[in-house]
Amino acid sequence: MQTKELFKKLKRSHFFINYWGAFFALTIATLCGYILISLPDSYTSPNFINIGMIYLVATVFSAVNWGIIQSLIAAIGGFFLYNILFRFPNNSIELNEAYELINLLVFISASFVAAFIGSHSRQKLEREKLENELQKERRNLEREELRSSLLASITHDLKTPLSSVIGSLSSVRQVKSLDNAAREILIFTAYEEAVRLNDFISNILNMTKLESGKVETDNEWCNPIYIINRVTKRVSSRLAGRVIKVNEPKKPVHFYLDTLLVEQAIQNLIENAIKYSKENSKITIDVGYKDDKGLIKVSNQGEPIAIEDIDKIFDKFHRSKKQDSSIAGTGLGLSICKAIMDIHSGEIELSEAYPKLKSKGVCFSLIFPQIKEIRKES
């Protein structure tokens, strides 16, 4: 009840100021006029002109703050007050005189011009305020969506490998009749799921570091083939019959990069290629350069990305609705790749791997701005 009463009082005061503001402005202008004429030599030209200017300021002030109606009241009222109170020796108005008509027109014209400018300014301020509120609301909604997506990832994608680890190790512990081969399979399954769980958590932590801006790069000239060989060796146990083919450039090149960060980006792309391709298919990694820029392309023979997913493919936590339930992941891998390339002032692009074939596949290209050709010593 108290809040409603306060709102009513504020509304009444706002109404009062809007409709009586011009009279307040005229009152203040009149007081200022009397102060001016109380000064020595008050009837000389400078003070006499200043009083007119004060009423003109009151007109402009009313126009800017309260609109055209209040500005007209201030203009006409100011004109009459100026002539009746301060026009000596007659203290009268003679509208048949050209001088008086010009004064009245000046006041009214000033009110219209100021009202137009004030209205335009108010509309602009209101528009900016509305846009800021909409942006704030949009950010809040995005934050809520990200929080919900992260919660879904934690409850589903992180719980699944943990359940497999617990299940496999429980079987090893409780089933005494297991032979060595079965025991090794269960232990290996637990290990693989633990590695996957570690990758999920690492992706979340890496994304947090990259977003915080606290990642310090240690760039150096490096042959990207060395990085790719390390990554392919690390993921070899997860290939499930898939074959990785690395195509090196004819002339060796070095890219200027942070080896650890780029290694993470390449691993994310290879793991993505594994997830979204069939067993026993081929994954191709091409290293080269074009237009003085270094290229690392990772291609698979999987299904092309749906059109509705292309624009959001590098967004945090975004996953294809078509394959979301069947393939584990947090939806952070590609967004981490983009963040890493942004740090390198580079780019990441999506394209079809094999446009002329029925199974077009997917290709992600890492583009580095700084490369140099390495000449072999003879």
C-alpha cells in the first residue's frame, strides 16, 4: 500500500511539474529581472537587454524540459511580463509597433525551435535508454541460457563417463570369476572414460581462462607438423579404425604461434572429426599456406553440418540438436578453438571437405597470419 501511495504522489508531482513548469520558469526569470534592475544604472541598455534574454532562456528551458505547450506559455507569458514589468517608461504593450511584433515572433520562434530540439533529444535519450535496457535484458537471458546449458552438460555429459568408470571398476572389484582378458577390458574402459572426463573438465577450465583474458601467450616460430604428430599420437587409442592422414607442404614452413594453445585447438578439431564420422573412415590434416597466411585444415567424411547450426557452430555450449543426444560432449571444443585463434589474430573457418562427393564431410581451417618458409641447408 505504501508503495502504491508513493507512486501516486510521484505521479501527481510529475503531472504538476509538467503543467506548471513554465510558470515556475517565468517566476524565476521575473525575480532575476528585478535583481538586475536593482543594480546601479539598471535602466541602461545592457541590463534592459539582459532581462529579455533571461525570459528567452526560460522559454528555451521550458521547451527542452516540458515540450511545446509549456514553451508557448513561457514565450507568450515572458513577452507580456517583459513589456509590462520592465519596459520603461510606458509599462505597456503596443502590438501595432513592428518592434513589439518582432519581439513576440522571436520568443515564439525560439519556443518552437527549442521544443523541436528538446523533443528530438528526449526521444534520442529514451531510445538509448530503451536499447540499453534491451541489451541488458538480452545479456541476462544469454547468461541464463549459458547457465542452463552448462548445467545440462555437467549432469549429462560429465556424469556419463563417471558412471562408466564406476561401473567398470565395480565389476572388477565384485566379480571374482572374471578372467584376465575381461578384467583388462574393463580396466581399459574405465581408463578411457576417465580420460574423456578429464578432457571435458579441461575444456571447461580452458574456456574460463580464455574468457578471463588471463592467458599469456608464448609465441615462437614452430613447424606445425611437430604439433600435429604429438596430437595424433595422443588420440590414436580413440580412432576406432579411423585413419588419420597428414599432408605436409612441399616446402617446409614455420608458423608464429603458442605451441600449447594451438596443440589444444588441433586436438579439439581432431576429436570433433572423430566424434562426427563413422568408424573406419578417413580424417585428413592438410598443412600449407595461401596468400602469405598459414593453413591447418582438419577434414572428415561425416555428415555435413545442418544449415541452422552453421551460424552458431562456434558459440559456447552449442550442439547440434540432430546429434546432441547420441554424441557426448560439452559444446565447448569449437568455441575454444575460435578463442585461441582470436588470441593469435587468426581465423577459423568452416567449409565442406569434399564438395564434389556425395558424402561432403566437414572441414575446419585454422588460419595463421604469420608464417615463414624454411630453406633446407644443402
